[in-house]
Amino acid sequence: MTPDEFRKAGHELIELIADYREQVADMPVRSSAAVGEVLRQMPESAPIEAEPASNVIKDVENLLLPHLTHWQHPSFHAYFPANAELSSVLGDLLSSGLGQLGLNWQSSPPLTEVEQVTCDWLRQALGLSVDWQGVIQDTASTATLVALLCAREKSTGFAQMSDGVRTCGELVVYSSQQAHSSIMKASLLAGFGQNSVRACAVNADFSIDVHALAEMIEQDLAAGRKPCAIVGCTGTTAITAMDDIEQLAQLAEIYNCWLHVDGAMAGSAMILPEMRHLWQGVEQADSIVINPHKWLGTVFDCSVYYVRDVEHLVRVMSTNPSYLQTSADGQAPNYRDWGIPLGRRFRAMKLWWLLRCEGVSGLQQRLRRDIDNARWLAQQIEQAEHWRLIAPVALQTVCIIHEPPHITTAEQLDNHTQSWCEAINSSGEAMLTPATITENDGETRWMVRVSIGALKTERLHIEHLWQVLQKSVAGQL
Ligand SMILES: Cc1ncc(COP(=O)(O)O)c(C=O)c1O
């Protein structure tokens, strides 16, 4: 493709994206595609002869767009909000268009320095002290893996440089029963082994039970095991529970454990000074991960990993082959030594565009709007007969259950929950996520998560959702 062909097709594509965003609210939220429906309409092999870009654009319009699940729909309340702001889309486009690759500072000085600047701007916006330095990873899963590798190496006095962990005794990682699956995955990949990963019991508000955690640690110590890392969560995935980071920090200090804070989803809310009490104590942690590619509005993928001890991080992660050495080494960060991949995208560009074009106050306003909307819905649920909030509403996720009196068994209730949720999702009116939760009575039951925070979601959409919820349980959808 020549630059001139790129210009022409690029203009068309930008128009297509802008039209899509303007019209998305008129489409059914969830895709009704059958498995393989898109696949079957595509040729089995790549074209031998070049096609004009206009052919590809036609297929995007006719084959892909009609089958999308619309994450940017104002009634998208599934999973979590993501990929939203068009300013960030422009940054992403530019990042690819400039064709930059970060291997060391020299390979693209702006790639490194924009990353330094944006991570620091975000640090300030989050109210974190100057003790923290950030680096962009692809996802929170990777950042947590990096954190646990750093924890392992701290506990073992850099066993990776000698015999590895096999002579270091049994190292243990602690998190809560509500922790994201990425904590287990990272623990396994970092070599801890499933038997050495503890899922601690939770309190009534689903935060980690710190007393139970302390007991667990004592038992491990008594059995000759070595507590290594505690992963606390600021905003668990299912219900946005908030672990008490301050208390976890105290335990981490007593037992000499690494403290990693998983703020993948709710970390974005810390740009609101009034929400920072939710991660009180975070300054005592060793590492934090926040996903600007979720609620903050940056396009995927952009996870910022903050650490206090960069020297330790680099010691764990660095390799220094001769062909990557330059005269700038030591004067500027080589971000390849702050994470796993060598080659790095210009990911900071999309965060830079977001922060500049939306401004911190614009982002704050949007998040506050979403929190208000979540509180409004929570109020309706609390006041309505037979509806129940299944967990406190800390931010923008509202977890609900409908318990009509004619339903008497747990199985019937689960069927009812899944069926009204599916009725909504297949109607295209809104999209919600069903999930299980173990409540304080010890019963594990299905509930429905309403995640509020798509860019275009206003109060009127939440009012509409409340109507849709009531219709669905009455069998009127
Ligand atoms: C609390 C929490 N941690 C980690 C993750 C994993 O995020 P990622 O997809 O960036 O790996 C999620 C994703 O939903 C999450 O909610």
C-alpha cells in the first residue's frame, strides 16, 4: 500500500469508525452471530493477488459490523467498560502508523520518554507519591506475573542467578477467594505450584479476612513454609470488593512478604480524591497494577505497573546483550528491562492522547457520572420488592438478584436468574454478565453483574435498564 492509497483508505476508515460510534446506540447490544457464521463467509486461503482496500472495507461493513458485540453501546453493562475514548484510538493509530519499536532508548527516544511522562502524569492523577515509577505492560495478568517474579526473587535472594527455586523451600502466595484468576495463573507461571497458592476467606463485604490470612500465614510458618507474597485487590472482578490494603501492608511487613495491589479495574477510580480511601495504605505496597484500558478509557492494551524499587525490578528482568547496548544506557530507562518482552509497542501514545484530549477533570467527571448512575440503580433495587443487592456498591458495579416468593429452591432460583439475564442479553436491549458468588450463608448462587461505565451511558440509559430488568423478570421481554 502506498502512502497515497493509505491516505484514501484511511479517510474512509476514520469515517466508518466515527459513523459506527454515532450509530452504535441503535443496534442490539449483543451479537446474535452463530459460532462459525463469520468464519464460513471468508475464503479458506489468503488472496494470491492483491485486492483493493475498498474490498476489505466492504467486508468490514457487511461481514464484521453486523456481528459485533457492541462494547461501546450505552447499554453495554457486561464485563467491564473498555476501549472507549476516540482520542485514545487516534493515539493507537499513530503508534502503529509511525512504525516505532522500543528495544532500547536509542531505538526510539520519544517512545521511552512519552512513556516516562505519561506514567508519571497518571501517577500524579492517582494521587500516588513520587516514590512510584511506572511502566506500561500489555495486561494486568502480565504485570502480576512480573510482580510475583520480583517477589520470588526477593524472598530467595536472587535464586534465579544460581539454582532457581528448587533449593529455596516452599514459597507461598496469598490472595482472597475473590481474587482474579490471573493471580493463580501468574503464581503457577512463576513456579509457586498450586499447593502453595492460598485463597483466603472473605468478610461479609467480600474483602479479604485479614485475621484468617494472618492465621494461614502462621500455619504455613509453623509447617516450615515461607510466606512470599500477598496480593490485595482494589476492586475484585465479580463484585468490586475492596481489600483493606493498610492491614495487608501491616501483615506484609510483619511476615516480610511482597505486597502487590491488583487495581486492574478499580484503580482508575483513584483519579477521584474522594475514592482514595478505598486503597488506604497503598503507599506501603511494593507494586500496583492499574488498567487504563478499562474504565479510564484508553484503548486496549495498556496496563500500568507501578513499583517503588526499580533497581530490584531491573535486576530481575534485565538481560543485556551486546547488540542492544548503547551510549545512552544508564542515562535513560531501558523499558525492556522493566518487563518480559524485549520489543515494545509505542503504547504510551494512546494514554498520552487520552490524558491530553480528555484532561484529568474530563475523566473525573465521567467516572463520577458512572458512580452516580450506579448508586441510582442500587437505590431502585433496594426499594423494589423481591430485588436484592448482593454486595455493597463501591463504585460502578451493581450486583443483583431477583427472588420472587414462588421460588423456593436454590436450583429454581439459579435457573430464574440465568433465564432473566439471558432474556435481556438475547433481546439486544442491554448486556449483563451472570456470575456466581458465595454469600455469607455459605451458599454459592448465580447473580447478575451490572457494570456501568460505557462512554455513552447516561442516566436515561440506566432508567431504561431498570425498566428492562423489571420486564424481564415479569416474562415481558
Ligand atoms: C481485578 C482484575 N485483575 C486482573 C484482571 C485481568 O486483566 P487483564 O485482562 O489486563 O490481564 C481483571 C480483568 O477483568 C480484573 O478485573
